[in-house]
Amino acid sequence: VNGYLNRIDQFAHLNAFNEVFAAEALEQAKAVDAKLHAGTAGKLAGMVIGIKDNISYKGHKVSASSKILDGFTAIFSSTIVERLLAEDAVIIGRCNCDEFAMGGANENSYFGPVKNFADETRVSGGSSGGSAVAVQAGMCHAAIGTDTGGSVRQPAAFCGAIGLKPTYGRISRHGIIAYASSFDQVGPITNSVSDAALLLDVMAGPDNYDGTAIQQPYQPQGELKPSTGAKKIAYLQEALDSEGTDPEVKQMLTDNIAKLKAEGHTVEPVSFEYLDYLVPTYYVLATAEASSNLQRYDGVHYGYRSPNATDLQSTYKLSRSEGFGKEVKRRIMLGTFVLSAGYYDAYYAKAQKVRRLIRDKTNEILQQYDLIMVPTAPEPAFAIGKEEKDPVVSYLHDIFTVQASLAGVPAISLPAGNNSQGLPLGLQLLTKQYAEKELLEFSEYFL
Ligand code: GLN
């Protein structure tokens, strides 16, 4: 813990943590040491973890990197924090993220952007940017993020780490600050596949506090075995054809295709006719759900209340106007619009139908193939400040991550070398619902 605390101090300017639980982490570590000596330590003894600042931990502040939660302290722990602590993980602090997990560059945080350790002029990715940089810069052993449309996988890719988004419902959302509830899923960011498997084992499984958590008992991954036998892998031809994909990202995909083929795997292009609908469908549904989830921040129940409020109406109005950032407001307005009586059928109901088509088509491909392989993101980490102006440009960057989110299937981002400027690239694998074990075992192959 002391080693990590030093690292956190040394690289504080990267802005990866919103708060460090220094004294408490040292106390926890002492307790774990004692258990180790007594032979009673849990599976995560020795693991020092950062948690994204949208994960509740009783008695600790939780802000979702928003001004509107200013001063708010969690009154209970999320299920995942309880499970991590029960296995003797040490939680070292809460990691910076985009406000309410809305974003893909960590530039929407009330606490400012997180800098990429590979190049400090560039973004960390997001929304779990602090978690990814904390792992990248050696400030903790592993970190926990949340992934609604790519927020674990994409920052992991930008930071050369592994990011796993499990099957929707695999890990309880109880105590996670909701963004878009039918998409939100917790996931680990790690330096090894076996750490991702271990953290999944500890966090996964049914939970009485989350009705959307998968109710069947969870089979722990246990020891991962090397994947054997030839696999059938599909890749999206459009990812290679698209002008929006960076040439070196295309090259990375082409190289992996060639390597897999040379080793006897079947790798074939598939056409995904809904590619252009992925981003619009995701943003209609995610903003609709967000506009509903964020109604609770009214200046009365949680955190920030405007000092200028004089009555109930102005408490709502001013607290929300002053408390939410620009991107969050944009999404609340967009989500409210697509849910409004006159537009519900044209946007929200239609997007639900398109989501079904996307899910069915994705599952159909995954009946024929073991895996779908795509880049995690169309380009590597970009310069801080570059994209703030045009939200549509940022939304389009989620093209390769939202498919797994819309379909609810598991997906992992794996480090796939660096580009010519030394920036990490990420390769993403998607597989069938519930097939995390196969996904993790095959992931080892790439590393
Ligand atoms: N970039 C996507 C968004 O802004 C995904 C974010 C996430 O997964 N939380 O919605």
C-alpha cells in the first residue's frame, strides 16, 4: 500500500483519483497482513484496488464526478464493494470519471480531465478514465469501472490495460450510481487476464438487491486453462472499410487476422447491416434512461443545493442548473425529448425495436462464430481539449463498443501493442451471453 501511495503522490498531476483513502488503506493492509499470518486471508489478500467514483462505499464520499453530489456520503456499500472487502481487497481510493459516466474521454468530469500516462497531453479515455490510468501508472494493482457503452473497455484500450465488460446482469448494480440501467455493468481493469477472472469471480453472482442481476448461481472461472482447438472468429469488414478508422488501428486488426489464420483459426469477414444504427440507437436509449435516473438529484435529497434558492421550484431549478455539467444537461434534455408524448413512438419506441434487431443479429453471428473481433476504438487516445466542442464526434467514437452493450453480451478489450507514436491500441473480442470463461481463456492467447 505504501508503494502505491507513493506512486499516487508522484503522479498526482495525472488526476486519476478524486480521493485517496490513505490512512484507511494502510489500516486495512495491516488487518490483511494479520489474516495472512493466521492463514485466514481471502482470495484478494494483497490486492490493492481503486474504485470508480460512482460506486458506493459506506461512509465514503461518492460524487460521480459531479458538483451535484458535492458533500454526499454513501450510506450503504454497493454489493461489489462488500464482496471485494469480504475477500480482503484493500480499497485505496475513488477514481476520477466522466460526470455520471457520460463520456468517452474523462473530459466531462467536474474534477477535470485525467491525463494518459503514455502521453500526458492526451486523454485517458472514459468514462472510467481514472480507473484505467491508476492501473496504467501503477497506482494500484487493479481498478473497478463501469461500462454502459464502452466505459471500461475504451479507457483500458487507451491505457494499454485489459478491460472486461461481463454479460449484462452478471454483476449486481446495487449501490452503483445509475446512468442507463438496461446497459450499466461493472467491470475490472487489470494488467492480466487472470486478475480479471479473479475479480469477476469475486464480484459476480445473484443479488437480492438487484432484480436485473442474473439469478442462476454463478460458476466461478477458477483456474483459466489455455484455450485449445481452432476457433471460428468473425470480424466486421466495415471496421476495415470505414474512413473513420485510423490506418494504424486497421493495420492492428489486419495483423491479428493474419496471425490467427496462420495458426489455424477460421477468421472470416461478416457484414453487420445495422452498423450505422448502433450509435443512434444507443444514444436514444441511454439518454432516455439517464433522464429518468437523474430526476432524483433535486437539491433536496442529495448533495448540492443552490444557495440562491428561495422556494421549492427554485430549489429544483437552480440546484440542477448549477449542479449538473454541460454534457449531463444535454443528455437529460435529449432523453426527455425522446420520451415526451409527441416523440415517444418516433424515437424511444423505435430505438427499442432496433435494439432488438441488433441483439438478434449479434446473437445470430455468435451462433455461427465463437467470437467477434473488432478494434475497441476507431483511434488511439487523442489530444486533451480536441473534442470538447462537438458531441456528435465523440458519440461516433463509441461505434465499436456499443454493440456488446446493446446486445448485453460480454466483451473484453486487450492490449494490442502501440502505434508509431507509442500510444496503446486495443483489440476487442465479443462472445455469447454467459461465456466469460471462454472469452477469458481465449484472451490469454493474445497476450
Ligand atoms: N461513451 C459512452 C457514453 O458516453 C459510454 C459511456 C459509458 O459506458 N459509461 O455514453
